[in-house]
Amino acid sequence: MATLEKIRGNAKLLVIAIGVALFAFIIGDLLQSGSTFFRQSQEQVIKIDGKSVDIRVFQEKMDEMSEVYKMQTRQNSVPEEIMFQLRDNVYSNFVRTQLLEEASEAVGLDVCVEELGDMIYGDHISPAIMQLPMFQNPQTGSFDRNILIQFLQTIEGSDFSSYSDQERDQLEQAKKYWLFWEQNIKSQRLEAKYNKLISTAIVSNSLDAKAAFDDSQTNVDFDYVALPFSLIADDQISVSDADVKKLYDKRKKQTEQKAVKVISFISVDIVPSQIDFAAVARQMSELKPSFMEATSIADVKDLVNINSDQEFEDVFVSLSRLSPAQKLFVEKENIQFGDVEEPFLLGSNYQMQKFLGKTVAPDSFKVYQITLPNMEEVALKNLSDSIISEMKVRGFEAVAQDLTSGQSNGEMGWQTEQGLMRGADITFKDAVLAAKLGDFHVIESEFGKHILLVTERTSPIAKYKIATIDMSVSPSSDTYKVLYNDLNRYVAENHNLEAFRASAAAAGYFCQPEFRLNETDFSLGMVQSARPVIRWAFHQEVGDISEIFECQDKFVVAVVEKSIKEGFIPLEDMADNLKREISNERKAEKILADLDAKKYASLDQVASHANGIVQSVKFVNFATPSITGLGFEPVINQIAPSTEVGKLSSPLKGNNGVYVLKVTDLHKGEGTYNAEQQKQMLNASLSQRIEYRILPSMIKSSKVEDNRINFF
């Protein structure tokens, strides 16, 4: 009872305590929920009309694109500049796909299974598939339908359990690669159908067609005098701030821009020092005895491949195909097998050459080949014998056309030893050199088995074999440290915006002033791979100085000069151009008034008035995009063709000045008007312009938020 009474006596405190606990529980849950929401918003790379793409989904697509690139190029890594382009493509694809799929669904457009099949293996194979390297014959470089069909049959099944782990991984990768392109082809087709639907909704009529034809048939020659706006001094024209503000308000809605950062920066080339050059020269000198002692081709090859930046090529090369340095070497008097030239500097590389012989042999061979499918040895021999028998009757090209569904006739064209070595391998090269003209040969290379035919070879000429050790001179770690420390010292001593800019020249640096950056830029002028600098700038305030960034072969340090928010371009940034435009408009009014008052009767009088000269232009019509000597002046395109021959035109205000013309000749075309043909031409041009604007228009009318700067 005592305990109960004690609780009742402290009821108010108990209620307050419970209330605080409940409040803490609720707020804690809300804070946790808010934290999750905030974290999710931080992970959004793109937001399209409220639908988000987070960093994980975006990165998955990036990984997919990277693998596609590596498979297509047969490279193991993706260069930074290519990665930037791929990232831009992934972003564009997300935006394009969502907007087009929504728009297509609204009008009932789709790509059916049969339509997709026709573009993959039917009668209308997509050009995107035909240009994929994996479906091109390695010897001819042309699309091979048989390779495509064989590939599809291989990946068609989902059960790869009978393959080795390595083969299974390759098949899985190939299947993902194919599915990527299949989806890409489908998306391209859907976009083409939607664009066609929109573009064909707007067509030209008979009046448009006749006017366009008439305009194209009327060309004029004319003399003219140009009176530039500079005839009137700037101080004779008054333009107030209110005038500028009025024009700005009129144009403001046309000036939307993304956020911009303005920086100044110093870049320092990371280049080798004289000490670095001396070190490589010493290394080459130390290598020379071993190079001289290597007598067999195998020993020379090993030595070159271990020490040189360029691999050894065991080929004879004609004099015309040698480099200037190689020509001078082989043309030395009394040159002997095994002679080694003293190391020499060529640009930023040291080279040393060894003479390996001279021969007299054909330089080029006309080669035909087809690659045979992988199959059991006996079946392959039966197939190759059958094909060769057919070729002997009908010819190589005709049979090759049949075997590749018309995609290739098997011709590789004229090939040199060096070209065969680089494009195929040494086995294929040796087979071509040994082949008897007109005979069919079945040979094997790293690409598989082939039927080979050599039909012609050039006359024998002198050819030379040379081994070259090529070593590039790179900055050493000591050189790297000196360049870095010198720049770091400069930043420490000039740690504010004014000093950073003002002291650069005295310290031996050039400070690039007021460089404008957009969030999606990749470079700073000539400085490539500058994304770290750009990302840094968009997360800093005016006056902040960066750390030292390494951008490929340059050190870069930057300072933020100005931040411009997304939206309309500020008046201050447009004021000078607007003032110049208003000034030119008023100068034109003065020039026009002066000419009107003088009432000149000839171009010579007008030229005298302007201290100018009479100039001539020929063959101008309504559609001439740029007039020789005048540039883009549409008022002249409009007036000149309709001006009477020999008559002085009224003064015309153009983009760059005031013009007076006199048409000297009129040329009427002899074309026959064809209404349907003219409409087709106009519609094709109109469709192209409309299709070009469809996606940008969709993006502009949507709300697309690009947050890539926060991640990449």
C-alpha cells in the first residue's frame, strides 16, 4: 500500500517521464527514418521525374559497359578518358530509356519478338551487330554471318555444366555481352519508331515545295560594299545600364545554364630531367655489348623483348617502309650482319639498331582466305576438300560469298610481311610467303584453320631485317619529387587568391586565369583526366586553393575564382555582349540614316563614303549557308535573289555591318519541277531536324537531376 501511495503521489512526475520516453522513442524512429531517407538521397546519381537511379544500379551499368568495351577492344583495362565517355553514355542511356519508354507506351509503340529476331539473325540484321568485331572474319575484317550463327547456337543453352570453369566463365561473359547488345538494338529500334511517328506528323505542302524549288533555281552574282559598325566610334554611341537591363530581361529566359565554377590554375609538366636522359643513355651503352654478342635470331628476340618498349618483329622490310633512322643505318657503306649502331636519341626515346640481314624477295602478296569452322579433324578435312574442289571450278570469291552469305569474298588485298605479322601471326605470315601462286592451302593460325590462296606477288626487291631496342625516357622518382615539392612550396608561400595569381610568373609558372568549368567537363584545356580538379572545384568556395592533383603527365593546383549557380546567366556576365549588341544596333541606325540622306547612285560613291572597296560574290541563293567574304548574313540571302539586275539595293543591316548591293548577273536553273520529289527532299530534311530535337525537347520538359559530380 505504501508503495502504491508513493506512486500516486508522484503521478505527475511519472506521466512526464513516460511522455519523455515515448517522445524519445518516436523522435528516435523519425530520426532513423530521416537518416535513411537522407542517405538514400545522397546515393541518387540521377533523378528523372521523381524516379531515382542510385549509385549501385548506376555502377552495375558502368561495370557492364566496361566489360563490353574490354570485349570489343580485347583490352584488359579501360583508359580513364574512355571510362569518362562510358559514364556519360550510361547517364544518357538511363535518361533516354526512361523518357522514350514512357512516351512510347503512351502511344502504344513496342518492339515485338519477331521484329527483334529479324534484326538479329533475319533478313535485316542490325548494323550495330554487323560492326561488332567478334562477328567479323579476322582475316577479311568483314561481317561473317556464320560466325554470328555459331555464336548464338553456343550461348543459346543455359546449361554450361559440361564446360570447364574457364570456358564456363567465358561463355557467361559472352552471353552477358550479347544480351547487352540485344537490349541496345531493341532500344534503338524503339527510338527510331517513336522518332518516325513524330517526325512524319509534320510534312511539307505543295507551296513549300514550289517555293523551295524556285529558291534553289535562282542564283545571283553581285557587287557590294560593306560598311562595318566600327565606322562609328564607340564614344559616339550612348548605351545606358537601363538599356542593357531591358534587353537582358527580354533575353533572360533563353540564358538558362547549369552551375558553373570559374577557376585559375597552374599546371606543371611532369617531364624527365637531364639526369633521367643520362641514366637511360648509360643503360643503353651498358646493353650494347650484349646486343653485339647476340648472334641467333632467338637470342636477339629475347634481348629486344626484355629491354625494349617495342617487341621484335622477325620480318624483312623494304627500304620504302623503313623509318628515316633505319634507312640511314642500312645504307651505311660496308654494313655487315650483326653490326650494331651506337645508341642515339630520337625525341624522348633512345634507340639502338642491329643489322640482321638483307634479302631480295617480293614485298607484297595478294591474299585470299576464309576461316573454317571448328570441328573434328576428319570432318574438317572433308569440308575443306569439298570447298577447295568447288573453288577450283567457280573461283575463290564466288564460293566465299556463298559461305559468308554475301558478306565477304575472302580477299585480304595486298599484304606485306610486316602487315601479316601484325594482323595475323608468324605461322600465317610464313604460309603466305611459302605459298605457290594459284594453289589452295589449308593452314592453321592462332585464329583457327584457313583455306589460303595467294594469286599474285610483286617483283623481288631489296628488303632488310633490323632489330631495334627502343627505350623511352621517363621522369624518375627524384625528378617527380623535385617538381612536386617546388609546386607545393609555391602554394604554401602564396596561400590566398591574389598572391596565387600574382606570383606565378616570378616563380616560373603560368597561371591560367578565369577558366570556366561545367560539372560534366573532363579536361582543363590541354590538361586531360582532370576530373579530380573539377570535382574539387564544385565542392569548394571562392578563394579556396586545392591540393596538388596529378592529371596524367601534369601536376595541377587550382583556386576558385567564382561560383555561378544553376539558373539564368547573371546580368553581369552578359552585360558586355548586350551592350555591344545595342551599340551595333544604334550604329547601324546612324549608318542607314546617313546613307539615306546622301542618296548615293553608285557603289563607288558608297565605298568612297566608307573608305572601303567594292567587292564581288558569285552564285548566291536563298539557301546559301555562308556567303564568301561575308559569312552568315541571312538578310543578303533574302534580298539579293529578288533584286533587279543592275539596280542598287537599299542599305541592308546585317550581323556585322550595313551592306549595299548591286546584282550583276542572275542565273536561272534548268531543273524541272517535280512536286513529289521536292516534297520528299523537304520532308527528309524536316524529319532530320525534328528527330534531332525530340529527345532534347523531352528532357527540357521533364525534371532531370544530374548528381554525378558527387560521385565521379
